[in-house]
Amino acid sequence: MIDGPAGTTLRVATIPGDGVGPEVVAAARRVVDAAGARFGFVVDWTEFLVGGVAIDAFGVAIRDEDVAACGAADAILLGAVGGPKWSDPAATVRPEQALFALRGGLGLFANLRPVAVHPALAGASPLRPELLAGVDMLIVRELTGGVYFGDRSEASGGPGERSALDTLPYAEHEIARIVRLAFELARTRRSMVTQVDKANVLATSRLWRQVTDEIATEYPDVRLNHQLVDSCAMLLVRRPADFDVIVTENLFGDILSDEAAVIAGSLGVLPSASLGERRTEHGIFGLYEPIHGSAPDIAGRDIANPIGTILSAAMLLRTSLGREDAAAAIEAAVSRALDEGWRTADLADPTDPSDGLVVIGTTAFATAIIERLAIHENARETAGAPS
Ligand code: IPM
Ligand code: MG
């Protein structure tokens, strides 16, 4: 009953999660279903309780069997996890543990965060417009190593004498596989790689540099430069258009990707993909999620920006399901809706009638995308029609 490109099933596990997660995932699902109707495929969706909602239901952020079930799908679409209800630093069970269980448990070592500035959103960026021309970077963040997964000891000792410990291990193979991926991706773009570290302090950073230099000899056509993370943080806002592919370790990638995201005008518009080595019938298995968090302050009000999740779903269609046609159509429809002035509340001032923008909610924005998928299809048909 459910046919993919080769008559096979397209299985996507969804993790709506907490806060605005369920709203943005529902929006993206509608868009994917509509794209499927246009392009002739049907996605078989399953849904999992993960994050704070899972802590409430099961006492853990994600159950082992749910990690396994998600891993058996072709891809995962995730909204967001976490919220004030579960954020007590003393708690031993926290929603974010679900992310680490999925990333580590499913071997999703490569986190891709593309940052481009849509021309219609240039006004929403805190940077001057002249700095934004040509911004098109891809942050390739190592996701299953480093300080996130190193041994740690929680604080112990008496008052005034407490100490805690985190460790930052990296093995050569963990560095090599992500750096190689960064070079491969650079070849499909502007052929530049910036490897970011703190080699003037950290031993692991010096290993990153050595391994990166060795791999670079296999890619003489790609320009490599090394940058210290503090300097990179500064250059990201001074000359963002200079960057193509940035490859870096887990913690630096976490920090730099939030910084870079602000350049695009809103955290709400950016997608991400987390990939490993497992291939499915249709592509590479991956987990896709917007880079924004659960935004509990606006949850349940149908005002969250669904673009980051919708564009994540487009990446999912392209990379995990082999549906470049639907992915490109969704991206074009998002772009068209923005060009026409449709916005969610994070991207416009609803009290300013003079800006020509129309503020609509999460559901209405998804509907606007769906309507523009049809326009895309009609435009293709018109263009292809015999004269
Ligand atoms: C991210 C998030 C997570 C991370 C948090 C929620 C643990 O900030 O995906 O970037 O640090 O990896
Ligand atoms: Mg982060």
C-alpha cells in the first residue's frame, strides 16, 4: 500500500518532543504529505514519546526500545526536547539525555548545519546588509565525541571544596571520518574548508590539526585553513561570507552554530541533519531537526516558526529518502512564501502595517507552503508544456 521510488516503504519516525516541537513537526508532516501527493509517494509515519514527555510517562528521556525503533526507520524527524519543568540541574534524568542516546546509540556522528541568508530576511539579521551578501556556509559539527561523551564526575566534596570533572577525548578515527566528510561536502560547494580548534591550548585540537592536514593531501583541489575558535567566533560576524565549510569538534560546533544562526535572521528558519554511516534503501539514515529549542514560552499558541522543521524535512527527503524532487519543491515554496511577505511572529512586527509583511501562525504558514508547492508544480508543467 505504501510505495517509495522503488515500490518500497518510506518509513519516518517522528519525535514531536516538548514545547513547540509537536506544532512544528505537525506542520512539517503536512508539508511532506502534500509533497508526496504531488510527486507520487506516501510516507509511513510513526511517532515516539521522547524528552520531557517521556520523563513524565516512563521516567526516562527515551526508552531503549524507542532508540532501536527509531533507528530501524529510514529517517527521524525531531521537533525539540526540554523545558523548565525538567531543567533542574540537580535532576539525574533530563530531556537532553534523549538526544545523546539517539546520537550516540545510532552513530550519528556528523551534524550538518547550513546557514544561508534568504534575501527577504536580510532585514531581520542583526548584521549590516552589506555583510550578508553571499553568506552561504555549512557547519559540520562532530556529534558523538569530545566533552559531550567523555568521562565526567559530578560535583563532590564539602561546601567550599567541591570539584567536578569533564574530559575531552578524541580518537583519530573520530576526527578522520568527519573531516573527510567536510572535504567531500566542500567539493560540492565552494571548495573551502575551515577547521576550527583551540590548538594553542588543547592536545585534542593539535590532533585535529594533524589529522586534518593528512587528509587534506587527498583533496588538493580544496582550500584548507585552520582557525582558532575564539578568532572564528569573531570572524563569523565580521566576515560571514568568507566561510564555506566549517568543520569542528562537538562543543565548538554547538557554540559556533548558534552564533552563525543569528546571522540568518532567526534561529527559527534553520534546519539540520545528523548523519552516520548506515545506508538505507533510499539514501543515508539520518535525524533531522530544526536548530531552535522547545521555546516553552510560546508553546501551544500556534505562533512558532515552522520553517526550520520544514526545511529539515526537505533535507530528510533529499538525503534519507532519495526525493530530490520533493525537497527542491519544498525549498522553493518556502522561499516563495517569504518573498511574498508571509511571516511568523519572530520575523516581523505585527503592529507595523507599513512593512508589507503579513504575520500568520504555524498552521497557516504550513498551508501557505503547501499552496505554493502546487504553484511550483504548475510552473514546471507550464514550462514543460509544448508551445
Ligand atoms: C544542540 C543543542 C544540544 C547540544 C543541547 C540541547 C544538549 O544545543 O543540538 O545544539 O548541545 O548538542
Ligand atoms: Mg546547541
